[in-house]
Amino acid sequence: MCREQFQDVKVETMIKHGDPRDFICQIAEKLHVDMLVMGSHGYGVIKRAFLGSVSNHCAQNVKCPVLIED
């Protein structure tokens, strides 16, 4: 559905192992992305405090706009 509507939008998928926080920030900068779109697990406050939030980390560390979808 989206592919038909947004044919001029380039989407790239990558699969990597390890801590995603720094990798996502590094690759977003390297590729000069226009916008970073991420999902959120919706962890509770306590779990997020111990595990950290990948989406929050990226939102605070990348230079492009970030859209976080719950």
C-alpha cells in the first residue's frame, strides 16, 4: 500500500547484531538520512530505566528528525 503511494521514497533495510543504539545513529549520519522512523516497545518506566530506550537514545543523538511510532 505505501509502496504504491510513495514510490519516490527510498527505504533501506539492514540487519546487524549487537547494541543497536550507536549503530543506528552512526548509519543515519553516514547515509545522511532525511528522517529516521522508529518503533517503540512501550516499556514501562522501570524497565526503560534499566535497559534504556533505543528510540529515545537515537532521538537525542542523531541530527535528522526522528519519528517514533508506538
